[in-house]
Amino acid sequence: MSSIANFPVNIQTSSQSVPSTPCWFGELSLIAHFLKRQGVLVALEEQVRFARRRFGHYDLIDFVAVLLGYAICGERTIEAFYERVEPFADAFMALFGRERLPHRSTLSRFLAALDQATVEALRTLFLKDLLARPLERAETVGGLWDREGTHYVVFDVDGTREAARQRALPHTSDRPAAQRRLGEVCAPGYTGRKRGEVVRTRTTLLQAHTHQWLGTFAGAGNGDYRGELLRAIQVISAYAQAQSMPLRQVVIRLDGQYGNGAIVADLAGLAYVMRGKDYHLLDLPQVQARLQAPPDVQTTHQETGTQRALFDIPDLVVTATGERSRVIVATHPASSTPAPVGVTREGVVYELFFTALPPVAFTSADVVDLYLGRGAFETVLCDEDQEQDPDRWCSHTACGQEVWQILSQWVWNVRLELGHTLHPTAMRTTEFAPANPSAESPSVQPSASTASYGSPTFASTWKLGHLQGHDFTLQPDGTLRCPTNHPLYPQERRPERDGTLRVVYAARIGDCRPCLLRSQCQWHGSSTKKPRRVSAVLHPIITLPKLNETTKAQSAVHPILWGDWQRRFHRRELVKLLRSQQVEIRQAETFPLAQSPTPRPLSRTQRAHWRLSWSRRLARNAASAAAPSVSITLFGIPDAFAAALGLQTF
């Protein structure tokens, strides 16, 4: 069989080694140039200082450069990063104005020797740099607008954890105690879904509208979640002060880990939304009385389909010391699968939500939706794990690991800032909740009284042997339960002329048709074509209104708006551009000297081994004027983007 195919390809090989340029080198070059232009590298040299015995040839900026490159590259381990960067070590260090690349073991010893003062200095500079260049412009500030038109900024605080495996070791009297490498950075604790024997927990702080990281605070085991929250509040206060924003317009969203009364005291003066875990509050008489009345509203979660009945308690004592908070109780029927969140009592799942948001500006449904909206924070953590994975082990000491995680968040924010420069986009506004039409024409007048309702009174029937209204039990979620354990849902709420409120409950026809008590329950027995209905009357309890109640109700007519930017578009478009274009590195050739230079005599300071000054320490590995020049060409960079960064074009 003959073939007409033609293969005009000639493949040749060579024994000469010519390593390919790493795909991430272009992005590294751009970020290093940006940090140098913004003065960040000089600030690192002058404001973050660390010295230890036998420090050698390098200074702190040399190791920061290595960790920044490691965070940008995406390589799984430091060893893999060194293998890729080694052929381009001179060009890599020249980007930061340094001469030699520290060895991998030198980096390990540096991270092991770091102290807490250096970590705090780096964290302070990280926040200072973030506040110096806000991602938002003054005319387009993201945030949350309530029903009164008040502007808020939302911050998410939550913890993430990394578990470590430890193989079993024999513990016998004839062997010394086992030495664990991660003993200083990890401890036994809650591992969640991650496999491991020890864990390290990290509390992260995110601005929910720009998706910028504001801080990270870590601890061994389960960490000190309350102490880390207090540190996060300090960062939020500094952010609000820099933005000239009052603290009352700051909203902090917290996970259920923080949901107890002690946290309410820590958050004094701030607005917050968090899931509660103090389920003993359900036994309070005030809460029990509220659960006996009909719910304020019933909501359906759009994604899960969970139907919740919400009971709003505007002012409740939540601690023994008298701390008060607005508490929202959400109930829904239990299913065959145990509820992952909340407590189940008599077939009903109870969830608690604590908040300091005003009831006029945020209804109970608004508060619950705002908390459940924090699911977007989980996707940010997922993106961080996929793109940078800051929880991977970089050091076996707490300070070394925390320095690595701060620099990793720094790279995230710089990518976001450069992405907005590459693709500037307008803020997107989402109608988080529609306007409340009932607030436009409030029924409460200044001279009238506001009515809250007592326990329901059920209607009775004159037909003997039939089920009465009081035979149907009122449930905490606002429904009724018939003698055969089927629910009746409120279908109608009708104000009467005498000031009472009539609530009509109805069952499902699918539950009534096969029911064995149908002849005793429905008027015409099995011939009835409609489900059972029960009527209840609620009598008002008269209370005097506040003077400004009508004014607030009239002003709370706006929809709730949420303003933010896309979460991942800007970062990933930047990375996609820089990693898909060619990077050309040219380095001038060096010629060996004809004769070695004459060694200079030692000074008295060098002879006596005096401590070097900070400037002399920094100069040891600084790039000298005689160092060969390095030229890097990035292809595919838009002219407008290059001009914004001060880059030369050709």
C-alpha cells in the first residue's frame, strides 16, 4: 500500500543545555517593577529589619524576593521553584536590585530565625501599602446601601486551616522522645474535612467589595479565635479611618465559630451579622413567647430551596453581664438527614442569627440573606488555594510561616491592582433585596398606638364529634400540626375592624385525602374536595409608639443595593496575558579580570568584628555598578497598560 503523505519536518537535537524561560517570569518582572516604582522595595529595606548571629552575606530583602517569586510562580514546592529559577538567578535577583540568590537551606534557616517583631513590622507595612493606594476611586465606592439609603462597607472574617500528617512512632523507654518538625507551628485541633493529626488555623480578613486581603493571623491548633478577631477589628478600624468612614458604617460578617455573647461585647460600636451558637437562648421566656406568635416572614433560599420562618427579636440579653443584641430565630422542618447547622427540637430545626443592624433599615429576611451571602467569601478562599495555596508549609516555625502568608496576600492584592489597571471596569450594582412597598404607606400614625399580638384563639365548630381548632398544635415555625402530624401553613392574614388579626391556616389536599381521620376532620368527610382549614384570631397588645417611628418607616422605602467588582476576572486576565506571551532575557557578557585585585587592608572595625550598621548589612548583597546589565523584553503588553506602569515600549 502506497502513501501520498508528505512530512516536511526535520527534527534535530543538541547536547547543549538551554533552559526555557519560566512562564511566570514575565509576571514576576512586571510585579517587581511595580513594587520598585511604588517604593515598596525601599520601604521593605528601611522599615522591616532583622538581624541574627552569623547572618552571612544576605539581608531580609533577599529572602523577601525569593518568597515573592515563590508566591507568583505557582510551583508546588520551594525545591521545584529553585530548579526553575536557578538558570536565571542573576536576572531574578537583579529585578530587586540584589546580586546573589540565597541557597534554599539559607532561606530555611532565615525563616526559622525570624521573630515576632519582624512579622509585625511586615504586617504594618502590608496594611500601609494597601491603604496608600485604594482600589476604589472616590466617585465609585463599593458597599452596601440599606433601605434608608445609608452606605456601609462589609468585611468578612473567617478561619481556614491546614492539617499535617504525622506517622506513628514508637514510644518506649529505651528510645528518646520523638521530635516532630511541625511541633512549633501545629498542634492537635479540629481538622474539618482535611486529613491529618495536627492542624494550624489561620484567620483571614477580606474587604467584600474589592476582594482585597487586609490581614492574616494564625495560630497552632484551633488558634486564639477571639484574640485574632480583636486584631482584625484593629485593622478594620485603621481602614475606616483611612477612608474617612465612621465605624458605625462598617459591617462585619462572622462565621458561627464566633456566634456567642462574648463576641457581642468585643464588637461594641460596630455593625455585625453572625450565626449564633448559644441555643440556650431558645429557652428564655421572651423567646418562647415570640415563637408562639406567627413569624415575621417566610423565606425560601434560592439555591438550596430551604424554607425558613423568621422570628425577629429586636432586643435580647445574650450574656450574663447584660450585653444585648438583635436576635433572629430561623426555623424549618427537620428532614431525614441531620441538619449540619442549628439545633433540632421536636422535629424543628432552629438557627440563630445575631446582628446589630437596625430593624427599620434591614428586615429579618435582609439580615439572613446578608449572612448567607457570605458564601462568596468561601469561593475567594478556594481561588486563593488554587492560585497560590498560602497554607502549604513553607517553614517549620510560626513566624516564618506567617511571613510567607503575609507576602502571599500581598501578591494577591498586587495582581488585583494590576488587573484593574489592565482592564478598568465600572462598579457593578446588584439589587440585593427589592424595595419594601409596605414601608411607603405606614399604617402607624404618631398619635396612634402600635399593636403586637398575643396568643391565638382558634375558632370552634358546633358539629359534635369533629376536630376543633384547639386540636391543632401551633408550632415554633409558625405552622400548625394536625393530630395525624401533618402541617397546616398560614395562607391568609386579614386585619379585622375591631383591631384583631385573623390568620387562616390550610393543609395540603395530598395529606387530607388518605387521612384516616378525614371523616372527623372535614365537614363532609371524604366527599370534601378542599383541604382542612383552621382559623385563628390574634388579639392586639397595645403599646405606645416612638415619636420618630413614622419618619423611619417612611424613609425605609429604598431597595438594598450591593456594589462590588468581579471577583476573579481582573487577576486571571492579567495572569493569562503575561503567561501566554514570550519573555526575552538578555544579559551582557562578563569578561574575567586579567589579574585579581589587590585585597584591601582590614579596618579596625572589621578587625574587632563590630556589629555592622543597617546600611552596611544591606550593601553586602546589593547589585554593584560593575554588575552586568540585564534587559528583559515582555511581548504582548498593551501600550496603555505599559504607559500606566512607566514601562518602555518599542
